[in-house]
Amino acid sequence: MSLERIFKALVSLGLSETDSRVYMFLALKGPKKAKSIVSSLGMNKQQIHRSLKHLQEKGIIFGDAENNGAFSALLFEKALELLIETEKVKTEILQETKKALLRDWKTSTRKKNANC
């Protein structure tokens, strides 16, 4: 699998392009401090810090206090499993929302038709 294909897959699983780049960088290069990520990826500091926060919230990177503030990536296989599981949960929620919306629609249209 090419890195471009992996990048696209990560984006399709809900990561932003920046988050995908940062995750892949850490997964390929090992633990790095934010300053190193900024200089290596050529992005601004705010983008990187925002991305690091998002990725930590998703549980696919973590800060390592023992590595003096460096960030590490979860193994790709585990990260992929987490992202897929998150998408499954989102899909289940959408299905439930769809059912509720359809019920509301049917109820509303019946009432409207009855009032005509």
C-alpha cells in the first residue's frame, strides 16, 4: 500500500489532512517534539498543536513525559482499528437518527394531511 493511499484512507476515516500528515510522520519517524514536527512538515505552530490535540483526543497519538514532551503514534494497525470503530459508531448513530427523522416525518405529514 502506498503512503498516498494510506493518507487518503486516514482522511476518509475522519482525520483532517493535517492530522493525517502529523500521524503518519510520527508513525514513520518515531517520537518527536512539536517543534521538530513543525520544522519537518513545514506547517505553522498553531496547526501542529491543534492537530496534536485532535490526535490525542482520538487516542492515536500520545505525549510521552519520559521523552521530554515528545509525541508518539499508536501502531498503525491499532490506530486503524480505533478509527474504523469510531466510524462504525457514527454510522449506528446516523441510522438511529434516520429512523427517528422518518418517524417524525410520517407523523408530521399524517397530521398535515388530516388537517387538509
